[in-house]
Amino acid sequence: MRYLFRISPFLALFFLLSCKSEKEIKPAYLYIAPFTFTTNPNTQGLNTFEITSAKVFVNGKEIGNFQIPNTIPVIHEGNAIIEIFPNVKENATVNNQKYYIPYLYHTANKTLRALKTDSIFPTSVYRNSTNFAWIEDFDDQTLSISPSGLSNSNDSIQIIQMNTPGVDAPFSGSSHCGLIEMKSDTTALFEISTLSNFALPNKGSDVYLELDIKSNIFVQIGIYSDDGFSVIQSPVLVVNQTGGLWKKIYVNLKSETGNLPNNTRTKIFIGIFKNSDFQGTPQIYLDNIKLIYLN
């Protein structure tokens, strides 16, 4: 007995095209190197940064977010405009890596070829529309921050040279940094705030605080807002101990500044609470503090 199997012409054509399509899909590859970042130190402060990942577009189509450096596949052949947007860990959160809008994205033109790897070495600068409301780098050896009225500690912030033992900063170009060293009290609250008030944009605008920090104790960052009737303290972020290393922190203040009334005066504060369980001397090193937003 013979069994005859008949295949629909349409089904045969589907299998043929599927096999052909699978056979022809050969991606090109892009190696994306770590970003380099430059600043005008006279007007924008030092060029410390931490770009951890990037969002990649090819001819206007989003390919995805990738840790960098990385080699990524791209289904495209021929001329391509590659756009690489630098991401940072917003509010020091690994799972919250976002494009940092004050940084300009990188554009490259490439001719992509199947199974070939092209390399891109992205660069970035601050956008021309970036407004620097406050920069504190301690290098002029004057302070724009001082202990606030909430402090119950006799400690203070001091300016020290970068070659002081224990500083061990990984960046160059800075001659001094700030140090908070709490010595005296068993339990104490020490807090510093800016001497100046700032008129920051509201209505949902992004406002960022950048800083380099090394700390062996938890540090709280936030704002004081004064609308002329009341002064409100609003914590934004608690920075964890940094394990003996300097960390670059990007704090988005929009959650607290976005809904402020017009003409509200704002101060930045940094606070430390030493409880009775803490063993040793709290030490907090600070440098390259910037309060910025886009015009």
C-alpha cells in the first residue's frame, strides 16, 4: 500500500522563504568603547564622570541599552548613522540607568558589513544649554557651604589638599577637596547646606546634583525650599558607604523641585547621622559638586 503525502504549494513556498530568510540574516557588529568626556574647567568644573551604559540607535531605530564597553549585533548593511546616548546610574541605582540629558550624545557614520566589526570611540561634552547654578570644587580654598542649624555636632567641613594621606582620589586636575570628619560626639547629627539660595526650574524640569564622594557612613542629600511662608526640608537620596572608593553620584532633584511654586528659594543640604552603633570615625570626602539644569 502506498501513502501519498501532498504539501500545499503555499506551505512549500513558506518553508522555502523561511529557510532563505534565516540563511541571509547575517548581522554586522559594533564595538562601542568607553566614553571620553571633556569640560571647560573654568566654567564647567572638572571632567569627572561615570557613564556606565549607552542607548544605541541605528538610522533612527532604537537597538537597545547596553553596558559599555560592548560588542553588539546590528541587523543592517550599508551606510548607517549611529547615535549613542550616554547613560548614568541616576540616584546611584544600578537598575535606574538613564540617558543623562546634560551630556551630548555621540554620532558616528559607518558602512556596516555582514559579520564585520566596526569600532566606535564615543565622546561627550555638556550641552551648550546646560546652566551651572553652583560649582564647589574647593580649589579656591573658600567654602560655599556651611553647617546648618540642625547640626548638634561641633564638627565642621574643612578643605584639605588632595595629596593628604587617605584622600586617594582617582581623578586628576583637582588640588583640594572637602572633608567632614566627625570626632567628638557618641551620637550626633551633622549637616551642611549651601550659603546661597537658588531659583531652580520647576514644572517637571530635570535638575541634577553631581558630586564625587568617598564615605564610610551613610550620607543624606536633599533640598530646603523656602516659598516666603515656610521652609521645608525634603530628603532626596541616601548615599551608601562607598567601601573606601570615590564614587560619582548623579542625583535627580526633580521629584522635589518639579512641583515647587514659582520664585521658591532652594538650598542643597548634605547630612550625616552618627549613631551609637557606629564604630570608628565618620569620614566623608567631597569634591566636584555641581548643581545643573538645562535652560
